[in-house]
Amino acid sequence: MTIRLRPHHLLCLLTYVGKGYSPAFTANYDAIAARMAGREPIVIVDGPDDICRPLLGDPDVHCRRAGVRERDAQAAKDVSALLGHSIVPDAAFVLDAPTLGRLRASFAARTIRSACVGCEWSALCSTVADSEFAGVKIVHVR
Ligand code: SF4
């Protein structure tokens, strides 16, 4: 199978420690994190993705809001510049060990975090990054 990810979740996966909006949300995210650690293929999508899925029964959920799409645009720009390939809808994304390492180093250095401005989880993500990503669900990829 293929994991569908919106661009800003390329950042969120770096600091995911099992916290989220609801038990259903984190159970789904845990399963996706395990699949990512196993190098399952990833495709970039526009709008709500496989991580958002447990929340989409709510018609007013933030996942569909313009501000979150702006977060995607910022993340796509930053990650594209870092990795040198375009993060656009339908693009395949390879989360291998070197890529995970580059993303984490840049996230910790705050150079790919323009998408995080105003996010309610920002303090937690900063703490995780500053603790050398202690407790993250995706420790490494195979
Ligand atoms: S601060 Fe928000 S957008 Fe940034 S990585 Fe954390 S959860 Fe994702």
C-alpha cells in the first residue's frame, strides 16, 4: 500500500511521540508511523490525508481549513528547498534514513519550520527536537 501524506505532515512525523487529538487519531497515527518506519511508499496529496482520516467525520474539522493548506504550502516550500526535489501533489516521497536525518537536523535547527507558526503543538515539537527526538515513534526507517 501507499501512505498518503499532506506536505506539513512531513514535519509532524519527525516529532510524533504518540500525542494527538483523540485516541482514534493517535491509534491511526501509530499504525502509519510503523508503516513509515518500514519504508512503505509515500505519496504527497493536496488536503486531508491518511493521518487526518479519523477526524474527517467532523465537517468543521481544522484539516479542511485554508490555514492548514497554507501550512502545507510553507512546508512544501521548505522541504523542497532542503531536499532539492519538488513536494507537489502526486509526487512520490522516499523517507529513507538519510532523508529522515536531514529533515530532523533542519527541524532542530529551525530552518524548515515556517509551517509551524501558530500551531498549537509547536512547543511540544520544539521540546522533542531539543531533546534529540527522544521518545519519537519513528526512531529510524529500515
Ligand atoms: S509544530 Fe505543528 S505543524 Fe509543526 S511539526 Fe509540530 S505539529 Fe506539525
